[in-house]
Amino acid sequence: MRESAFEYLNPFIIGSMVDDAKNMRTNKGELPDLLTSADKIKRFDKAFKNMLTPQERRNYILGQELTLQEITAAVTGTTLN
């Protein structure tokens, strides 16, 4: 993640993906992601935060506060729907 010149996997994007995975698993009215485990998401979240620098942690948490839909809309002007 840190070695990529283009930062394809930056903490902000990973944070938004983790947040969306948590919500997709627990929101009523949505189909659950069968490849996602709520327990494993929580374990990943905790472990990943411990590996980040303070700046990366701030970006990761900011990414969790926004949804992937909001990020996609801001970057592309369209939604994933």
C-alpha cells in the first residue's frame, strides 16, 4: 500500500470499503454479502488500524465516515446504481 506510486489501496478508500462491508452485512432490507463475515470485518478493522501511521489512520477513519457511493458520486459524478 505504501509503495504504490498511485496509492490504489490508500487508507481512505479501504476505510470506505470496510464501512460499506459492515453496513451491507447488517442493514435490514438489503441482501447480505455471502462472502463477508461481520466478525472478520471487525477483526480486520482492528488489526489494520494498528498498522497505520497517525495520518493514515485519520484517512482510514475519514473513509469510514463516508460511503463508497458518496466517494463514487464525488469522483465520477455518477452513482454505482
